[in-house]
Amino acid sequence: MPDQTVGQPAAHDDMPQHVAIIMDGNGRWAAERELSRSEGHRHGVESVRAVVRAAIEIGLPYLTLFSFSSENWSRPQSEIRDLMMLLRRFIRTDLADLHKHGVRIRVIGKRSGIEGDIIRLIEDAVALTEKNDGLQLTVAFNYGSRDEIARAAQRIAEQVKGGTLDSADICPEMFDAYLDTSGLPDPDLLIRTSGEQRLSNFLLWQCAYAEFVFVDEYWPDFTRSTLEEAIATFRARERRFGGLQARSTA
């Protein structure tokens, strides 16, 4: 695994080290085909399999997928039931194969409000793969970035109040350690599908210096080629991180 300081962007040498994806457009994909939203989500799971397989094959170290936001609970209950069923089925069906390929699974987000059997499936998947050193697959489930930042600030405040932390020691690097993504490098590249161009409360802190690529394809149409095209766009960009372009001395 490439050596990289946690919380800092990867050097732009060749490939991004960490790709994050907002998987958007399942419902619209289904509507255009006069299918149910549940059918759109089912096809979206196939795209998850395809992008994870592609990430393994191209040697991507870190992949983070936004699967279910903390705001998605406002959707119709029938759709939420279908989404939870698909999550259960995905873990039970795909976990052994992911483990065989050395994928390490991590799930970020709140556990409150999630049914007990799903929590157990998540915990089992994390425990089974925790020593794997292949693709580091992070799934943002029941996740919202503002909530994540608020929970981190609350834990820091509690430690300051308890006298175990000096407020003068609070800095961005320390704050990273209190986020759900502690131990992961920040994303270099964030991809959003379906033509939408917003973050939707996803990795707001971590994407401070990420390159954004917005693609028109709905998530069920996302393929390895789409991923490779987004990475090619990333590789063509010049990343300054607040600095200036280095001038040639030739």
C-alpha cells in the first residue's frame, strides 16, 4: 500500500489513491425505463459490484461509496425496505468473494435507527476483513457529513471538559482522528453520477482538496470505462493545494 500521510491528499504522480463516489440516479434510471425505483436500486447494486471489481483490477488502494445518507430515511417506507433488503442480500452474497480478494470493508455513519440484524451483518463483515490488505472499501451508510463533524466536535468538547485534552492542542490533523474516516487518506477524486453537481453532505471535511468529476450517466449505467474516464480526467488536471504552479527553469 502506498505510503501516505493520513488526512493529506496523495501526490499527483499517476493514479489517485482514494476515489469517492456519490452513487446517484437509480430512481431516474428506472423511471426512464418505466420500471420501479426498486428495480433501479437492484441494477445499482450490479454497478457496485462492477466498480469494486474494477478498483481491484486497476490496483486502486481506497474506494469510498455513498450508499445511504442520513437524509434518505425521509423516502417512502417501501423504498427503504427494499434498500435494506438489497443491503442484506449484497453482504450475504458478496462478502466471501470480497474477502477472498483481500478487500477490507469499513462502514461509516451512525448505527442508530438501523435494524439489529443489519448491524450484526455490518459488524461481521468488518471483523472478517479487518486484516485484509487489498482494496480498502469504505461504505458510507446512514451517513451525513455535518452529523459526522458535529459528533467529532462533541467528543473533543467532552475530552476538553474532562481535562484529558487541552483546547490549545486542537488542530486539523487532530480533528481528523475523531472523524468516522480516521486512519484513511482524504479522497483525491470525487465522482458523482447522474449529472448533478453537488456534494449532498458527503465527506465535506475530507474533500477539501479533492478533484471533482461529474458524469452524466446514472449510477446503474456506471461501468469500468466510466471509472477509467474519470481517472483520466483527474490525471490531466494540475493540483496546487493552495500553492502556485512550479515554473520550469529550462
